[in-house]
Amino acid sequence: MKLLLIETATQVCSAALTDGTHILAQCQSDEANAHSSHLTPFIEQMLHDARLAPRDVDAVGVSAGPGSYTGLRIGVSTAKGFCYATGRPLVAVPTLQGMASLYFSQHPDFEGIVCPMIDARRMECYTAFFSRQATLRDTRADIITAGLYDEYLDRGEVAFVGDGAAKCRPLLGTHPAARFDEAFRPSAVGLLTEALRRLDAGQTEDVAYFEPFYLKDFVAKRSVVHGLRD
């Protein structure tokens, strides 16, 4: 089972090829606002490195959101285009679940709770809570305040990860059970476990009608390009 995995919901643009057990190839960039220029060359390069043709891929897994509106559109449209061209199934993995799965795989001895956090501007973040065995709380857009997550922190260690965690550290970091991993970066590799589970369960998406999980409506920002008017 060869899978193409795509993660573009955050500032990280990441793609990976896997045989279901081993990573055959992967590419990643933290360059801001460059997903559209990086993603398809990443896929082409990985296929070349793994000596595979597009039709050798059995399924595509994509990070489904929430996250960056533009990043999600780029990742999902690329995944859908690949599936259309090859006739392969599309599997959507919630972005925060993929982040938590990646953290647990990178820290096999950690038995606490993981709270992935994606910055949603100001003091708002997309968050969810996961143990190694289960989802403890589904994805929400939370306005972060002191003491907001004490019900989880009072149970034991909670690892806050993602680009929303750093800005929330002054409010959440006073609790002795709070942990912050500033080195953590989302990766397409984190989608693997849930993508395989969903494929085995037949939980694939309609390629024609699938849309990302934005959670919040898109809000356009005023152009900062000189010479353009509103």
C-alpha cells in the first residue's frame, strides 16, 4: 500500500510517500506563503526519488483542517487533482489529529495529553485534546484565557504544540503540568496512522465534493500592494 500524504494546513508545507510502514521519501519547507510553489515540485521529486509513477500510488491522504485557508485550498486541490488523474481514493485526516499522532510517535515514552494548537489570530487558536489511545475533546476555535485548560492539566502532563502554543505560553505555562515543545513542526508523516485506519474502514472522500474543514469563515485582508485600491 503506497500512500501520498500532504500537509499544508499550517506554515509548514510537507509531503511524504510511504509504503504503509516505511517512509520512502519526504519533502518539507517552513518558508512562509510558498505552499503553491513548493507542493507539486515536492511530489514530483519524491516520485522520482522513490522510482514510482503517479499510478503506483494507491491512495492520497490530505490534512483536512482546520488551519490556513489558503494552505488548505492548495493542499486539498492538489490532492483532488492527483486523485482525479489516477483514479485513486482520497482520505482526509483532521489536521490536529495528525499533529498529535506525530508528537506521540516522536515521544514514545510520553503518556500524557497532547494539545495541538494552530494560531487563528489574536488570542484564538484551533485546539483539540488527545491521549495516546483516544480523542479527549474534538476540535474547537478557543479564545485562550488563563485557567482555560485546567481540567486537562489537573490530570497530568499536557504537551502544547504547534504555532499557536508559543503565544499562549504566558497564560497556560504557569500550571506545573504544562509542557511546550517549540521544536515541534507539523509533518505529512503524522497523517499516516489515521489515513491507514480510514482506508481500512472504507472512510474515503468524494473527490468531486470534498472540501476542507475551515471551522471559521474566510476573512479577506486589505491589500497592501501599492497602487491598488479597495
